Amino acid sequence: QKEVEQDPGPLSVPEGAIVSLNCTYSNSAFQYFMWYRQYSRKGPELLMYTYSSGNKEDGRFTAQVDKSSKYISLFIRDSQPSDSATYLCAMSGGNFGNEKLTFGTGTRLTIIP
Amino acid sequence: DSGVTQTPKHLITATGQRVTLRCSPRSGDLSVYWYQQSLDQGLQFLIQYYNGEERAKGNILERFSAQQFPDLHSELNLSSLELGDSALYFCASSLRGADTQYFGPGTRLTVL
């Protein structure tokens, strides 16, 4: 079983819809949770960075972490065609020697105009 | 632009050869990470350096090695290349350890 599970999709939604992306994990040592966006053949771009449980909002993006359920989510409001990309969840323990990121497989998202 | 640079962008080489990938971290960042992205394995952590010292190792093959130089740039050396080594190789940097990691544009390696 992988440490981080993510539905690979693909996911297609109409422009303006709310998008919900999710990951589950098994390693209770994870403390830092991130969402990256990756366009085809480009480097991952950081969208959201959250420590421990709770919600964080940045513009149209909201990240939620529920450590009790080992479940994280990313919501995209008012989705735009430019949001079409692969979304990767990532997490780390954060302590010395355990700062590496463990990634989900990524969800490919297409926003239909 | 994340501020992390990687060269070259593309590499095409033959099995059995050796290549070197180069990464320059963001100005001021002390920590450099190398990741491999393949279609079947996704993004996998290879190795981390912090201020010139190796800090953590992932599933890095013995044929692969890395180092971080005094000016903080890093190189990933891949030797005795196999077809299965074809992948995107990303470098990421962070200010210290458990800080936000910013990724470079990657080097696409094709082994023929």
C-alpha cells in the first residue's frame, strides 16, 4: 500500500464549477501538507502549504487537512480553463532527516469552457 | 519562475553512458532535493543535501550519486544508464529543511 493515495482521474468539470481534489495517507508522522500544480512537462508549482490540521484559503483555493482521518482536500472555486493541469498532493514529516516530500500520483484535471 | 534553475533541459543518451544533471537553488536556499518522475512511479524522492552535506536518502540507485558544492549548486550523476532511467529529474530547494520546497523546470532524460 502506498503511503499517499490519490485518485488519478481524469476529472473533467465545466468552467465555473467547484473542484474537489483529495488525498488519503497512512503515515501519521506527516505534519506538513502541500498541493502542487503541474502543467505538462513543467516543474511542480506550489499552490498551498499547510501545517497540521485545519483550513487555509488563498484566493480561489482552499486547502483542508483532517489529521484524525488522514485526509486532505483542495477546493478550487470558480474554476477556469487555465486551472487545467495535474494536481499533486505532497506531505512530509518536517523533522530533521524527514523533510523529503512524499507525493500522491496526481489528479489530471480538465476545465471545459 | 521558481528561481530554481536546472540544466540541461533535455538529454538523450545511450545505455551504459554517464550523465550529469545540474541544479542551482534559489538564492539563499541551503537545502537541495532531487526527485525522479516517471510514468509508472510518479514523483519519487532521491536524495537531499543541506549546506554541502548529505541529509537524507530515498530510493536512489547505487549507480546514481549527487553532491552539493560550496556555492550550493548541486549535481546529480547517473551512470551505467539503463532504459528504465528515462524520466524527468527535478531539483527542488528550500531555505532550510522543513520549509517550502520550490521546484525547478526539470531535466528530461531519454536513454536509448
